[in-house]
Amino acid sequence: MYAVIQTGGKQYKVQVGDVLYVEKLSAEADEVVKFDTVLAFADENGIQVGTPTLDIPVKAKVLKNGKAKKITVFTYKPKKNEKRKLGHRQPYTKIEITSINGVANA
């Protein structure tokens, strides 16, 4: 059984027990979040595709919030003595899928 959810402008194929790094959510560690934007759901009976979404709850537990490794962004214009060096750390939320459609991990 799996579902396709949308969060942070991205789509993820999830199953119960999956651990994902998603765009930062406004939830603290050990909270339960519910994803309402379920685009597709599949089980042994077949696949259901939403138009645009399905009314199947997907619940996840927030494991932690953090920042990814720093990336360096360097831009320059040759022969003009113009350069700029920046660093960026993308915030994320680490989640674990606990249930899809009320079916918990057994």
C-alpha cells in the first residue's frame, strides 16, 4: 500500500514506515502532522487517482527539524572584478509516515 502526497511544492510516494526529509513544516519534534493533499492511493484492490485530491488521511510523526549541509554559491563576471560568495543551508523537517487511511504499521 502506498500513497502520493504533496507538501512543500513537491510530490512524494510514501508507504507506512518511510522516513522522509521534506521542506520545513511548522511542527515541533514528536508532533503528528496530517497531509490532506493526497494525489493517489494504491492497495491490493487497485489504484485511486484524485481529481485533484483524495479524502484519505496520511499521518506522519515529526522526528526533527534541522538544516542541510551548507552549499556555496559563487557568482562572478570575468574581467570586471565583480564577484559574490554566498552560503545557504536549506531548512528541512524529518518525518516518519505512521499511517495511511487509518491503517497503522503492524
